[in-house]
Amino acid sequence: MAASKPIERLTLSTLVAERLRGDILAGTYLPGQQLHEVELALALGVSRGPLREAMQRLVQEGLLTSIPHRGVFVVDLSEDDLRDVFFVRASLEEAAVRRIVSGGTRSATAKLLHGIADRMDKAMRAGDSAVGGDLDFAFHRTLVDGAGSARLSRTYATVQAETRLCLHRLMGGYRRRADLALEHVRLADLIASAPLDAVLEELHRHFGDPAATLRRSLKDSDGAAEDTTR
Amino acid sequence: MAASKPIERLTLSTLVAERLRGDILAGTYLPGQQLHEVELALALGVSRGPLREAMQRLVQEGLLTSIPHRGVFVVDLSEDDLRDVFFVRASLEEAAVRRIVSGGTRSATAKLLHGIADRMDKAMRAGDSAVGGDLDFAFHRTLVDGAGSARLSRTYATVQAETRLCLHRLMGGYRRRADLALEHVRLADLIASAPLDAVLEELHRHFGDPAATLRRSLKDSDGAAEDTTR
DNA sequence: GATTGTCGGATTGTCAACAATCCGACAAGT
DNA sequence: ACTTGTCGGATTGTTGACAATCCGACAATC
């Protein structure tokens, strides 16, 4: 007999949090939009208690903001927020890279990253930006997971969620760029065997300058296939 | 007339979260201890709803862990947890140092840090380890705050809280070491004007090896004035 | 016209009651 | 003796009702 995992129990508040997180990240709600408890509880078929608990979680994750006695609102991220998100994301990814390159997970991580980069290349060639975008996120998440630090990964998840919000809010979504997948392949190559400095340099190049990316994005609002970093 | 700040509204759940956080960090509850909702709500004079919301927050902060239908427990941190906490803390502090040294907050941050280090020195000379310990935490928090990143500071706060838990759980509290305050003075000096590499090197030295620190702490359980890092 | 005061409606915050879950103790069956 | 089934008690999870808060609209006053 195969060994089994314990059955995972999920409270209603957990399920509600997951649903809301997905909807927020999918852009279902406008930035700054208020989530009305009574209306939302009715729509989800739950009472307000678990909904409040769920929203509390998302407030902690940075996706919602709560004003006592006024309500809970979807965050409205500014250009400064974008800069901050990118700064923290970059810091976390760098920390992960430092650990991966100096530790025992280097080749395993590179292998996973190569897998994702290849699938991302295929998706891009097939013109499927949505899948490509998801794989882009997965690439970076896998990179951070490669450090083997639960807390680093958990922190990264929240910041990555905010990145998605920034994409919707400030940049009009994930955009395809011709060589984006190849950049990821290159990163995976470097992570496999390059010196730390070379990896970090490429990572920096890969991120670019968030503000400049934003400005280009706003100028090219009719979609000139310009880069949007993840 | 002086300009006034808006009056801050606090929900009961916020107040409960703050109280619980303080009590947990003060070691009021044993590692792994269950917090019983009915009993605790009675003791705090609130209903279970706000208490549940508060506990949800602390679960997100990593101080509590929730098992559906079983209850909420104070986290029981292992040696691996200690390593992880220290790794993430160090990563965040490094990221802060990189930004401070390359940005415009260098001298202001160093000034604040010097102030704290001096007060810490005085407290240590006066034999007041508790104040010294609090100042030690404040030093590092101020260092991270100097990066001017709200998200970095917020993340650091949660990891620092876990550090305090580790101290209680695994190391028997904050211990005084003769030259600890001077180490902080030295760090503040380096942050004021040294090259990045020198600052980072001293920061690494300052942290030491968490596992070795733990082992020394367990061996010296009768208190040989050995270092406990923050 | 500007300022102050009042009120009602919408919404959030809290509470207490009931439902659901889980675990341990005990009984029954093999 | 070991395994399976049942039940009760303790606790958590959810619900709906009531309390509290806030804001905007409107009236009254200067």
C-alpha cells in the first residue's frame, strides 16, 4: 500500500480567503474598491464571521486594507508601492540565490528552473501570454523555494501577490516580450554553474528598473510588446 | 495651532492581537500551549469573534499555529526554525544595509543607531539586561527601518518576533555579554562611513552561527555570560 | 452663504446561541 | 488481547441578531 497523507481539513474561512485572493489577483475588483461584507457573504453563501476572518488574512498579506468602522478595501498601489515591492522582491530573490549557489540545492533548483523556462518558451512561441506569465511567476517562486527557507518562501509569496496587483493596476497586465523566456533560460544556466556575482548581475539586469518599466508601460499603453518584469 | 493627527480608531480585535502578541513574546504561554478560545475570551472580557480575528492575525505573523477543529497553539520552534529565522533576518538586514549604504539615509540612520548603542552600553554597564535586550532589538529594527521600505520593515517585524520566541524557547532568554554594546557601536560606526563589504562582514560576524550559539547556550545553561544574538 | 446640529440609513463590530468536529473512554465483537 | 463501534464531553466553527459607528442629507442659525 502507498503511504497516504493525512486528509487536509479546511475551514470555511480558509476557503473564502483562497477564493478572495484568487479574485483579487485576477483583477475582479478595482483598486480601492470596497468589499461589502453583507453583499459578499451573501454572494459566497457564508456568514459574515468566516468572511471577516478571511479578509483579516488578506489584510495581513497586503492585498486588502482595513479601515476600522469604514470597511475593507482592495489596496490601491502607487508607483512608490511598486518600487517597494520590487525592492523587497529583488532582495528576497538575491538572498535565495546566495544560498542556492553556496549550498546543496544548486543543481536540483537549476533543473527545475530549466524545466519551467522551457515550458515558458513554448508558451510564448505559441502566443499564450497568460500561461507564459504564470510560468514566469512560477520560475521566480521556484527560485526562492530553492533556498529551502519556509519563511523566505512565505514572505516571497505575499510580495509576489502584490506584484501581480501592480501589474494590473499600474501596467495593464503581463506583457509578452520576444526574448523573455530566453532570459529565464539564461538565468537557469547561470544558477546551474556560474559564480555568484555573475548570477546576481544577471538577476539585476532581469529585473531592470521598476520605475522605468512603469513609465515605458504607461507610454506604450497600446502594447508595443515591451517588457513587464514579474 | 499645531497640526493634529487624525484620531486612530482601534477595533477590539486589534487590541486583543496586541495584547496576545505581547503576552506571547513575554513568554506567558509555553511553546506548543493551546489557547482556549472560551477561557481566553472570558479572561479578556471579550466575545470569541474578535478573539478569533486577533488570533488569525497572529497565525499569519507566525506566532501562533492553527489546526482546524483542533485549536490554536503557540508555535514550538525547533533548531531548524531557529536557523531559518536567523537566515531570513540576516537576509533582510543585509538588504537594508545595501540600500542604506548606497542611498541617502546613511548618516541619519547611523546617528539613530549610535544613540541606541550608547543607551545600550549604559544599560549594560548598569547591569540591566532587559533594557539592554530591548535596545538590541530596537537597534536592528532601526537599521532595517533605515532602508525606507515599509514592506521590508513589516517583514522584519514578524521575523524579529519569532527571534524573541526562539530566545525564550531555545536559549533561555536574552543574555548579557561584556562587549555586546560595543559591537553595536562598531556597527553604527561602520554604517556611518565604511565600504559596503566591511559593513556586511561585521554584520555577519555580529550574527555568528545560530546553531553554534544555540549549542553554547544549552551547554552554558547556568549562565556564563555568553552571547545570545538578537 | 457659511456654519453648526440632528437624524436616518448603511455598514461594520461584537455577541451569544447553535451546529459541527474531534478525541478519549467504554462497550461489544472476534 | 486486539479491533471495531458508539457515545459523550470539550472545543471549535458558523450563524444571525443586536449594538456601535460613520457619513451624508437636511434643517436651523447666524
